[in-house]
Amino acid sequence: MAPDPGLGAAEEHHSELWAELTERGHGFINLVARHAEAEAARRHLVRYLEDEVVPHLEAERRAVYTIARHAGFDALVDAMELDHRGLVRQAQQIMAAPDLFEAALATRGFLLLFALRMEKEEQLLLPGLTAAGIDVAELLRGRSDIVGPEAG
């Protein structure tokens, strides 16, 4: 079976999200670690989380997880739902933390959990759907909220 082009589009968009997320996240963490003014960096990170990352996670959850459950991947989807809820909680903590140190800790947690969730999706969920005969490219077609604007 040929590789599903939907996998490549999803992985490429994840790479773009990850690059921007780590730049903003690590920039914020580094400012906090240096005891520098970091509130603007937190706002910059929060804006990206609100505008890009959390909507992307929500879109994937709505579009992909239901199909995956119907394909028999209940346990994997359950684990990814736990990750999803953890990511949302971490994002809320970054936004609402009473001090920059707590927000930096939440940012580090968010980055780690996002990386693990991304790996589960790219290494297990999407290839599993392809192996189950689901056309991932068709599933993601037109979903710029999942694969980015160029691929949508």
C-alpha cells in the first residue's frame, strides 16, 4: 500500500506548529529563567495558543478521533483524549498563572505533552487509520485547521 499523502500534510503542519510553539515557548521560559521582563513573551505565546494551537487540537479531536473510534482505536483515542484535556489545562495555566515562574513551568509541561501527543498521532493514529483502509488524505482534505492553509 502506498503511503497516504494525508500523513505528510498533517506531519508538515505539525512541524510548522511545533517550530513556532517551541520558539515562543522557549523564548518565554528563557526570559523567565534570566529574570528578564517576560510578560510580553507570555502574551505572545498565549496569543499563538489561542489562535492556532488549541483550535488545531480541537479540530483534530472533532474530525479524526470519531473516525478512529469507529475504526476500533478506542484505547488509543482514550489516551489521546487524556492528552488533549491535559494540553487544554496546561494552556489555561499558562494564561492564568499568578506569576511568570508558574507560567513557565506550565509552558514546559505543555511543550512536552504536545510533543508526545504529536508523536502518537503521527506514529500510531494516522498510520493505523491508513492501515485500516481509511483515506487520511480525503479525511483531511479541505481541513486547513488541521493541515494548514497551503494543504487545505
